[in-house]
Amino acid sequence: GEDVEQSLFLSVREGDSSVINCTYTDSSSTYLYWYKQEPGAGLQLLTYIFSNMDMKQDQRLTVLLNKKDKHLSLRIADTQTGDSAIYFCAERLNTPLVFGKGTRLSVIA
Amino acid sequence: GAVVSQHPSRVICKSGTSVKIECRSLDFQATTMFWYRQFPKQSLMLMATSNEGSKATYEQGVEKDKFLINHASLTLSTLTVTSAHPEDSSFYICSASGQAPWDTQYFGPGTRLTVL
């Protein structure tokens, strides 16, 4: 079945790197996504990776995909207080996307 | 990126009234729109999926007569909460996706509904 798992909380110091991890169960996922949700707001697409890629980097964001282990991670370099939010990973099998429960990132100044 | 708007952003209504929430894709044609509900500090709960011109497909446990969804055009879907009760108070988020295989879901900013 479809299932996406994430740890619920992560706390880092400002300036450090954050790594948010996600595991999924269905190896036929075509795309995997990271969304960011700030308090009281909708979800903002941060980045996505196609399933035949291992890594994708976009400025401070690096996405790593290990298809063998069905593991996806999002690394945020030089984490800032503005990065404090909930981060959702999601996999695309068909429609709609399957979301994890979200990881709440707290950045300590 | 693609822009999805929702209106209103916040609404307070009395118990027993109906509330309509609009979701618009502003710069792309959304063949499919999704309605989610989010409780405080919880993940998204998919309520229904709608394709333009078709009846919405509701998730198990979601009352279709209570949550009326209309997807009349490729840029507009509406969710009407009928005879609202305090337990319907929640954050409602819509999302839209286009036609290409790589299209992801783009989310609206959400609507905070409070039923008194």
C-alpha cells in the first residue's frame, strides 16, 4: 500500500544544516516532492525529483533519493529562522499525491 | 510557478448557514482539483478529487451532501459547506494540477472556517 513516513520534529541552530528524512513504500513512484507550510498558510512546492535521479540541488536545498532503500531526504544548508515551518514529502503514483504527516522544523537563533 | 488562489481566506459564520469557498488556478488550466482539510498540527486530509465537468470523487467518510463540490471550468472549483456546524471549523486547502504527466499539485493559501 501507499505510505509515506517522516519524523515529526527537528530542531537545529541557525546557520547549521537541516536534514529532513522521508521513507516511502511504493517503488513505482514517478516523482517525489517536498512542500513547505508556514503557519496559517497553504503548501508551497519547494522542489521535486524524478525517480530516475539520485540528487537534485537548488540553491540551499539538496534532495537525495535512494530508490533501493525508498528513502528521500531534504537538506537545507545554512538554515535560517525563516526556514521554520512544516515540511511535507509526497510521492506521486497516480492522483492525488500521497503525503507524509510533515516534519516540524524549528530553527533556534 | 503556478498560482492557485482561494477566497475567502478567513470566514466566520453561524451554525446552520452555508459557506462557499472558491479555488482558482490563475495561470494554468487545472484539469484536476483537490480539496483538503487540515486540523491543527495535523497533516492534510484529502476530502475529494474533482475533474472539470465531472462529479467529484469523495474520500471515504466525507459526506458529499454536506461538502458540495463544483468544478465547472478549468480554472474554478468551489466547495460549499452546507448547514455548517462547529465541528466543521477547520482549515480548508485546495490544490490544482494540470494535464502534463509531471504536473504536481499546486496549493492555494487555504481558508480558515470558524463556525460559531
